Amino acid sequence: MDKMNLCIDIGNTSTKAALYQDSQEIRYLKPFSLDTYKELEKEFNLLQVLVCKTGENVELEAYILETKGESVFLNQETKLPISLNYKTPHTLGRDRIATAVAAHYLDKEATWLVIDLGTCLTLDLVYKGCFEGGLISPGVNMRLKAMNQFTAGLPLVEYDYNVTFPGKNTSESLQVGVCRGIEYEINGHIGQLNARYEHLRVVDCSSIQLHFVKEVKNKIFARPKLVLEGLNHIIEYNAKK
């Protein structure tokens, strides 16, 4: 069988992976474990690996380091098909790099806003093949936990995007405040960027459901596997160098 690319995303809450042949996804693997990795090693002789690490998977990481070395972990030394206009590339989240690369390949001439709502909320700008930076703010659960931990009387509630304003009790008020606050935060930034960049395109790779207000005219591209897509593009880019 032809060479396969194995892209692994070690996140804060889960590890997932995808197997690609060129640009075609062959298999999506979630959850992804060391046992699954070893099974793929037996199945495919020519396995190119690239790992995006923002969380921990101790056993899997140790095995890959031992068998493949550090070079298969995405870092500031990895050759990229985009440039980084970022003062501290060594601190830049690997997932943010991967999603920026993937957005660039969706349309290389476009200006992209990449939205990722998970443990944290990140909004990143990709302009003419250059990662221009972005923002990081607390995610849904982080905001809910903060209000519980830093007050004496507010309960810890579950995330519920279906609760609408006005909240009719304290739990609903917390849920509305967090969920709608994030919604308007995102939509406000989209509105500001629309004024600066003509034909801004938006891609959402969030693991949590998002709503966009009617005033947002941009077409929103939902790509939940954007990190994995970006890793595959990086593998292919380096294979051609």
C-alpha cells in the first residue's frame, strides 16, 4: 500500500487522529490510544507521523518519541507552508498553527478568521498566507467554573446553549451569561474584521456548538477536523521539499 500520513491531535480533553493518503482522509480515529497506534504500525509499513500536542497522553507520547523521535512533534522548528508574524513562535499553540495552515489551504488567496472554542476560545487571523496572530480567552467551562470558584454563592452549572435570555433562575442566568457572552464576543470581532478586510472568510473548528447572530453575513465553514487537516498539509508540504 502507498505511504500513509498519520496525524495525531493530543488535546486537553481527548486524543484523536486521522489517517490520510495524500489529501484524502482514509480513517478517523477517536478516541486514539497507544494500542490503536501500534495496530496501525502493523497494518501500514510506510507511516508518516505528525503530532500536535496541546494536552497530554503520556504513554502514547513516550512511545512515539522512542520510535520516531522529536521531529514528528509539531514545533517552532517545523517547516511550514505559511509564515508566522508572531513575536513568540515558541509559545504559539501547535493547534493554532495547524488550523491556520488548514484554513490557508481552503483558499490560499482569502483572508481567514479561524474560530476554535474548546477549553479556551481562540480567534486567529490568516492573511495572504501569513498567520497574523489572534486572541485567547476563557472557554465555556472555564468561565462557568470561575464564577463558582471565585464567589461564595454561585453554583457550578453545566453548559447549555439552548437557554435563552432572560435567565429565569440563577443557573439559567449563568448559562446565558457565558454562552451568549461568547456568542457576542465572537460576532463582535467578526464585525470589526469585516470593516478591515474585504471578503473575510470564517472557519469554525470548535468542539462546542456555536450560534452566529443574523447580522453576521459571512458564510461560516464548519470544519471540526481542522487541526488534523492542517497536520496532513504540513506533512505533504515537507515531503515535496
